[in-house]
Amino acid sequence: MADLDILQEQSRKLNVIIALLLHLLLKDDDFTQKKRKGTGELAVYLKRYGLEYQDIAAILGSPVASVRELVSRGSRKKR
């Protein structure tokens, strides 16, 4: 059980590091102008890779409820 706790703690720490790096990347004008297609698509992308709604909201600077809605809409479009 201790191993699972350690893995969960490491996962949380990695999510924070990823979130911070993505936040820096999103502040880069070159990246946002050329590669960012939209907040909804980016939210779906981040959720697909396992980030929690709260982390995605922090990265995108959006309310958690909005991120949930964007992910829900984006997921429906893919079906």
C-alpha cells in the first residue's frame, strides 16, 4: 500500500510540473499564434493525457466549470 501512496504522490508532483511548463508555453506568443487551435481543443488534449479539470483550468486560466463543459463538448464532437 505504501508503494501506491508513493506513486500517487509522484503523479501529483509531475502533474504540477507539467502544468507549470504548459502555463509557460501558453504565455509564449509564438506558440499561441502558430499552434494553439483553441481553448476547447487544448482542454480536451490535456484531459486525454490525464490532467484533472482543476489543473487544466489553472493552465488555461479558465473556471473549472468552463473546462468541464469544453471537454464534454470536445469529447462529443470526436464520437
